[in-house]
Amino acid sequence: PCYPNPCQNDGECEIDGESFKCMCKNPFIGDTCESELCSPNPCLNNGTCTHDEANFECSCISPFYGIICDKSPCEPNPCLNDGMCMSDGEKFKCTCKPPFYGKRCEKDNCTPNPCLNGGRCFNVRGNFQCICPFPFYGEKCTPNPCLNGGKCLNEKGSFKCICPHSFYGERCEINHCTSNPCLNGGKCLSGREKFHCLCPLYFHGESNGNNYTEFQNPTLMTAMWTTISTNPCDSNPCKNDGICKIDGEKMNCLCFTPFYGEYCENDPCHPNPCRNLGTCEITARGFEGYDQGTYRCSCPESFSGLNCEIGNEVKTTTQNFRTSTLMTTIWTTPYTSCIGNPCRNGGICEFRNNKETCYCPRSSWGEFCELSPCDPNPCKNDGICEIEDEKTKCCAWNLFGENIVRMKRKQLRRISERLP
């Protein structure tokens, strides 16, 4: 079997039973010494082949590795959610696009959704923020623990209630005017520790319980009387629900904060303190000496801060070690509507499914919370309409009645003769 010599490239033939065996010279291999160790090159991805008498070795170009340079830490890409893979030898590192993070960009703070009761989750710099539908509040949209329309704020493992006008207590459960202690049509103002009565003309006292009149003759009580309109408060010159009071011969307006001015005509939303198209909203109404009102700026999603003065931008810089080029990418918050807050009567605007949706307080309804039981005003004689326990209530100074149809005595003049 060794004649003629079947071994190529000067290989030596040895008889092996009824067959043969080729003893190949370096660098040839194979049954008949027909192949060269590094020809063709067994190393992939431009690897360099070297050999000794019987073996070859591949020198691989980064990031490839393996016996024949067939492996790469970034092929296939181990980074999820469009993360960028960068290799260093046999190791890789993922540069993730917000809001994803983790070794393989596999984590997302909003998956699964931590917001309860239909709240919408937004990723915010390594954390999440819930946008809650009314009336849910808090970090995860839990039921509001604050009573009587109070607003709940999170505070380091606890909460704080921002109470509406006239309500106090840890959960806004206290209102000293609930029992209506003021008599004879007096207006009750609830303070933190006690109440105060604003009395109509001719009445005074802690609870308006003591009344008096300038006429001493008891026979006058059966006479006929008429009203002379000389009271400057009759025209209700005080704006923004201000209370008109007579002090001697002068008229003064008692303003609910944050309104101020001679006629309560000024408020902190004019001029608008909110920057970058923020919308100013008076969120609570107080009364001088009893409570302080405040305002809130509703900011576009790309801005934040007390007055929408902070721009929100996420900027990341990554370096590709393989190509030694620098790549800078900026992700910003996507634009949504609700700028200018179209919701009325304290409604909260949310942009959902390319549409503005208003979440209305209990005292209003409609697509933009434009409907209210006090609009149009059901109170007669310029009475002031208020909503209490989801029902309307008419109030005015010197007036009384369910819809204020009859005047109390103001400045009176006797026009009839003394009875016999």
C-alpha cells in the first residue's frame, strides 16, 4: 500500500496491517499530509494563525475570542431595550437608554406598575412618580386620608394634610362652625382653636345671642317700617367673596387670603408668577388672622419647581471602546398637552391617549369641570352661593332665608302713627 507513496508533501509512508499511515512533515497534516495547519486560515474575524509541528493557535482581534476567534461578548447583543453594548476582552458593559437600567438594561421602575387605583407611572431619574386620578393621592395613589377635601402630601414615611379654608387637625377633621353656633344670620369663621362670628347690623355677642335696637318705645314694634338704602355694603363692592363691614361711617372689606387690596381685588396669580407657560391656581383660601391661602403652579412636563423655573433634561455620555469615538445622547421628557390647564373649578388635567382629560372635584362636573350647582347663581338679591356637603347654600350679610327673599332691618324710619 506504500507504493507508489500515497503521502503528499514528502510525507513518509508506513505499512499498518493491510493499510498505511502517513508521517507528515511540519506544517502539513491530514491522512495523506494534504493539508497545511494554517492554510486555509482557520481563524475567523481576521484572527492570525500560528502553529508548531502538530497544532495551530489563533491570535484574535478584540472583542473576539475563542479557539478560532468565533466568539464576541456583544454578538448577539446582550443589552435589552436598545441598550448599547461595549466590550473589553471577554467582558461587556451595557449603556442603557432611560428609563431602563441594570446589567443588561432589563429593569424599569414602572414595570410592573407600582401605582394603584389606575394611577399612571412615570420614570424619574432612577425612581418613579405616580400621576393619580381624583380622589387618590400619595406616592402610589392610595385613598386620601385627608377629610373634607384636604390634599395629602408625602413626608418621609408619613403624610401631611393641607386643609381647605376653615378646616384643621391632622386629617382636616376639625371645623368649629359645623354646629352653626352663630345666631341671627351671623357668619361663622373657624379658627384653629375657636370660632368667630361676623354679625349683621344690630347684633353682637360671642354667638350673636344678644341683640339690641336703638328704639326704646315698645309700641314701635307694631308699627310699619321701610328700608332706606344708605348702607355702602348693599352693592357688595368687595371682590373674590370678600366680606363688607361698616366701621363707623366707613366701609371696609375683610379679604380671604391670598386676596388683598382695598376691595380684595388683588391675588398672587396676577401677574402670573409661573414661568415657562405654567398655570397659576389658587389652591386654598384662608381668612386674615385665621388661615393662610396659597397658590400652586401647574407646570408643563418639561419643567418643574415652585414656579416652573427648573427645566427637566436627562443627559448621558457614553464611550464606545471599540471604535474609540465619543457619543453624546440627550433624552428629554416627551411633550404633552394640558399647558394652560383647561380644567375649571380646581379640576386636574391629565393628557391621556392624545387627549386632555379633566378630573373634577366633587363640587363640579362636565368635560372641563365647567358645571357647578352655583353656576348660574341660584341666590337672590346678590346672595353668595356656597357649596356645603355637595349642596348649595346661600349666604349674605343683612339677609336671610333659603334663597334670601326678605331683608332684615338695616337703618329704619317710622312712617306710621302711634297706635291708640
